[in-house]
Amino acid sequence: MAELEIHTELGEHGQNPLIVPVSMTMAILAVLVAVATLFGHRAHTEELLLQSQATDQWAYYQAKNIRLHEMQTMIDLLNVVTTQDKEKTEQLREKYQKEVERYDSDKDSIAEKAKDHEHERDLLRAKADRFDAGEGILEIALVICSLTLLTNKKFFWYAAIGIGLAGIVVSLGGFLRQ
């Protein structure tokens, strides 16, 4: 008896010619939503990693800057303090001056690297935003497509296809962001 009921239900659905094409459209939209979601999550993960790397570089920059100021303070101190061994004092001053120059040049390259990480992070954020927007649009298309099955109106199916195409275009924008 259960088989007969299942067969009867399938028979009723078989009378609606929209069931198969709309169901296929919904399946395709669902896969596209999953793909956009996957790429969006990956872009956000890479964005977070780059933010962490940029933060690390700025902390390194700050450490170098602190050391630079310590060395400058030592030079200033040697300039005002009277010492018994002038030659030794001059050697120390030269040593600290070389350290100041090294720290100064190091911090510039560190800052540049941090800015590069931030720039790359910003690009990834833009990519992730495109994938997220595409995901949202595709989800709307999926819901509108399901209205076709409830109302038997082809308008919803066509609208879902159009909105789905817009979602695909927006998602593809995530791949094109460089």
C-alpha cells in the first residue's frame, strides 16, 4: 500500500511540467551558492592571515623604533657626560651611531613590508565582499525559484534565472579582483 501512495504522489508531480526544470535550476543554484560560500570563506581566511602578518610587522617596526630611540639616547648621553677616557667614549659613540643608522634603515623596510601586507589584505577583503554579495544574490534566486513550485508561475522561475545570473556575475568579480 505504501508503494501505491508513493507512486500516486509521483504521478501528481509528474503532471506539473515545471517540476523537473525548476528542480534542476534550484540544484544548480544551490551548488553555486556553495561555491561562492567556499571562495568567500577562503578569501576571508587569507585576509585574516595577512592582517596578522601586517600586525606582526608593525610590532617588529615598533620594536626597532624603540631600539633606535634607545641608541639615540645613548649618543645624547655620551655627548653631555664628561668621561676620563675620551677615545673609548668616541668608540662607543660611533658604535651607537652605526646602530642608529642600522635600526633606521631596518624600520623603513619593515614598514614597507607591513604596508604590502595591508594592501594585499585590502584586495582580499574586496574579493571576499564580492563572493559574499554573489552568495547572497544566489540565495535570493534560490528562494524565488522555489516560489515557482508553490505558485506554478513561470515568472518566478525566469526571475530566479535572471537573478542567479546576476549572482554569478558578482561572484565572478571576486576572481577578477587583483
